[in-house]
Amino acid sequence: MKLDILAVGAHPDDVELGCGATLAKEISMGKMVGILDLTRGELGTRGSAEIRKKEAEKAAGILGASVRENLGFADGFFVNDQEHQLKVVEIIRKYQPETVLCNAVDDRHPDHGKGSKLVSDACFLSGLVKIKTSLNGKDQEVWRPKHVYHYIQWKPIEPDFVVDVGELIYTKIDSVKAYKSQFYDPDSQEPVSPITSKNFLDSILYRAQDLGRLIGTDYAEGFTAERYVAVKNLDDLI
């Protein structure tokens, strides 16, 4: 299966929180979109790896993703080394995405910045012909995504560009709420954390409204780019 977009997150729910509405919009336009989770999120304050797996499958269905995989890296302790890079390279070559979306370049959770750099490096290495990988006993073709963008997470990083997501912000919110173990639940007896507050859940909408306000739309999501974002003419801008 060839993908147009591969969205990667260090933990299940990173993708939904960072770029869920953008993915829903691209899917509604006929794009083939896949999600890759680097870890199972087993160190999360609430829930478990097994619970989060079921929640991730439900969230992917809400967004309409064509495929979702999990590499099972160690939550909190994975590193950006050859072993981990090659695992990501195998996925990139398997799905040959034109665009890769990955974690914020810097964030509150250290896995986010690590995951961001790991995936960015793997995107480059995936295009090198002397790096050999195989899948199901067959050599893989080299592949380098045309675009690598980073979504914004906890920290209010200034975006290089924003995407008008319109009413699909509510599809994003539904996909986030699929992770019932992780976010605001007034009936939960589990320990609290910064992401279990009502304010955090509400922030999904008001942060999107603020970015939308800045470009004259209702809701938007922001991204940073590793290189200049080019347009063919001024009419491409909204």
C-alpha cells in the first residue's frame, strides 16, 4: 500500500492531538493516510499499553486512516541510533509516503523531540541506496519523502505555516476522546496529570480557534518545516 501521508508520533494519541484535523481533511480529499506510533505509551500516567492499543485503533477509524502500525520502542527510553533509525526506514520504504508529519521539534515530553529528530533522520537515510533493508524476505526500494513537517504539541511553537481545517476540528476532537483512559474524565479514580485536566481537553479547540483567527478562518493547525515552503504563485496563499 502506497501512502500519500504518513503521520508519526512517539506515543499513541500524539498524532491525533498534533495533526488530527489536518489528516481528516486530507482523507476527506481522497488522500491515503497512515499512522505510525513509535511506542505503546506504556509509561503513561493512566491506562496501559493494551488499553491504548484499542483506543488507537478506534481513533484511527474515526479519522479514516488506511493503516496504523506500532514499532514498540521503549516509551521514555528509545534513542536516535542506527537500530531505531533502520526500523523507521523500513516503514518509510514500505509505504513510500510523499509527506511525513512528525512530532514537535521541541516539547515538554522528551520523547517528542527525540521522536521528531529520529523520524527526520530516518526520512533522509531512507533515500540512501547503500542502506539495505528488507521486508518479508525481499529487498526494499529506497524512498525519500518529498516533505517532512512537524506538528505542534504542548509548547506554543510559532508555526511556519498553518492549515485551515474548518469543521474537521470536531473529527479531531472525537479521535482524541477515543483515548478515554488518557484525558479528562470527571469519574476517573486514576492519578491526575497535566493532560487529564478539562483545560487541556478544551485547549484543543481554543488553540485551533486562535490559529484560525490569525488567518481569518474558524480553525487551523500549525506546522514547522525543515526547509522553505514554496508556492507556485501568490494565489496559492489564503
